[in-house]
Amino acid sequence: MSRVVQFAEYGTPEVLRVVDVEPPAPGPTQVRIAVCAAGVNPIDWKILAGYMRELIPLELPAGVGSDVAGVVDAVGSEVTEWAVGDEVLGRSTTGSFADLALAESAEIVRKPEGVSWEVAGSLAGAGGTAYTVLGKLGVKAGDTLLIHAAAGGVGTFAVQLAKAQGVNVIGTAGESNHEYLRSLGATPVTYGDGLLDRVRAVAPDGVDAVLDASGRGEIPLSIELTGGPARVLTLVAFDQAATGIQVHVGGSGSELGAALRELATLVAQGRLTVSISETYPLTEAGAALSASTTGHVHGKLVVVP
């Protein structure tokens, strides 16, 4: 038998249960992964709460988690690029808060040597999203990018990926995170009243693009700073779609494979760092999701079977 974290009804993390199930069998194009680490993302508790049921319909009971890193322990009949014993990271198709999880062979990459399981298991969701939205914004070397909530999950990846491309990055955050953003190469500014003037002080010619991972009402000033809505993208302010900005809800989408390769390479080179805030055993997965709901976690939360 194999343990998996499941929920049989939508609700708070208290509805989660660790149950024993038969080991899942990989389909023709899938691999089965013995999970070593599974990163927590905000979408995990949003799915649990039922907020995403129209976009992501589920048959309950359902598993939790999609970021995954571990060791391949079975392969599907059509899989040729992976073998039992390979160490991999990526996105799972079954809940990754489990002893065993299934993944499409095209949605995993090899784990670089020397990279911890916790870091490897934290890349796909936030990192893949950051990679994809930077592409949608069309940022390039020499551009100035403003990131709202730059010290958060997606923001931290976006800062580092943009810097690796030669982009100038300004990041909004609370003052307690300013030194952290400087360590990543971003110019920090404090969010809240007067933000427009503070950004203009460090970018008097405006900015070329804006990534909003905050949702605190910064869309109007973002449009003003860029001179129009086309290069403003939000991950959270869905009610601002009528302004003409880009609204992104699809995670990494079809870019996952390219994103994982880029992320793994940068981590292996030491050009991208992932801070691990806390790890939790399967039996405390609910506590991990509860911590994620606060929105004030510095670094990644990881479930470790």
C-alpha cells in the first residue's frame, strides 16, 4: 500500500486525511515517482477550499500537490527517456503529497547533482509560472520590470529569472524583505500609499513591464508607469481584466518543459536560489497548507514523505 493525502470534501486543511491506497500504475506515457519532496503552492489550498472548482474540476476524493521531486520507480510502456532509479523533478498528475505520484514523462527533468530534494521539489509551480509570464510580458535585456510582491513565491523566481536575462528589476515588498530583494539583485520599494512616487524615484523614465503578484490595487498605477495596459500582467487581480491588462491563470501551461530545463540549469549553476522555510511530514500536510494561507511565508514550504 501507499500513503496519500486526500480530501473527500472541499474545505479548510482540517478536512485532509492520510489514507492508504493501492500504488498507482503509470499509463503508457507516464512514470511513477517515489516522492522525496513536494513543494506547497497557494493554488493547493485554493483547490482544497473549492475556489478553483470551475477551472479545475475534480472527482472527490482527490489528492493534493503537484510540485514533485523523487526517484523513478516504474515507467509506462511507451517511455524511453526515463529508467527506474533516475532522480527527477517536475509536475505530477496525481497528488504529490504522497509516497508515490504519477507524472507525464515530458513534464519532468533530471535533478541536478548537489541540489537538495527540498529545492528540487519546489521549482515547477512558482518557477514555471514565473518563466511563462516573463515570456508573455516579452521582457528582454535592458528592460526595467516592476514586480509587485517580489519577495513572494512567484515573485522570487521572477526576480532571479529576469536578472539572469539582463533585466533591471524593481520589486515591491515590506521593508523587512528589502535586504532579501537586494541580495537577489532587485531594487526594493515599499508598497502602499505613495508607491507611484517611490517607483518614479528609482525609475524616472517609467518601467517597461509590470508583473502583479500582489492584488493590492496596484493595477492603475502600473498602467500609468508603463504607458498602457499591454505589458501589465496580473496573477491575482482577475477583476481588472476589463482594463486591458493580461490576466494569467494557467500556471506554466505548455512552457513547463522549457521552464524546468531553465530552472534546473540555473539552480545547478548557483544563479538561482530557493529558500526553504519549513518542511512537514505527510501527516502534517494540513499545517503546511494552513501556513501557506497566511501569505507571509518567507521561502518555500515543503512536504517530505
